[in-house]
Amino acid sequence: MRKVSINNFYKVFELNVINSDISNITKIIDKNKENFFGINEVYSTTIKKNSIRAWKKHTKMISNIIVIKGSVKFVFKDDNFNKKNEIVINEKDKKIILIKPMIWFGFKGLEKINTLINFSNILHDENEVIKSNYNEKNHQF
């Protein structure tokens, strides 16, 4: 797995793919990789086309997210919601995105059906996540 993109909001890593005549194996994560911070929960999210889930900032959770169906636009903001960074990942990319704590982010489905899987270092806890309602006027996606 090698780094593809690094910035203040996220890191993206290419996944290792092993191809054969009868199947392909994609290695998603293992304990020896730079993006491994432990796994305590794995869950999937399905989001419809043009639907937006935003904004949230985890205070402790480290997320490793892979898109397994469709295409998803991830948007990241600083604490003042001034600086912005974004990336689109789709099922064919074979990439995983690492999001560390204290980063505001949201995502938007770009295909009819979009599914992502999150490998998180802690169990989901509503007390460790800060949410801000998505407001189209104030927070362009």
C-alpha cells in the first residue's frame, strides 16, 4: 500500500490488488500498514444519489473508509468552515481514505446507489462526535 495523497484533512492510500484468472483479491487493511490504528468496529453506509451526510467531527475516532459500490464525494473543512478540501473515490479506484480525529467532513452520493465501509479504531459513541447541520447556503458542497 503506498500513499497517494496527503494533506491536513486526510490521507489516501492505494490498495494492493492481486489478480488471477478466476478472481481478484483486494487487501484492504492489515496491522502492519501506516493507516492501521486498531479496529473496534466495521460498518457500512449506503447513500443515495445527490444525498448529503454532513457535517461531523469525531474527537477520538480514526476512520479508514473504502467505497465498495458507486462513487462518493468527500468534503473536508477546517473549524471555521473556511478552508475546504475534497476528493471523489469510486469502487474502481481501489483506494482507502484515512480520516483522523478533529476533522469536519461530510460526503455525497454520486451514483444511484453508493456504499462505503468504515473501519474505525473505536466503537461508535455519540458522545465523541460533534455534529453541525448541513446548510446549503452556508456550506457549499
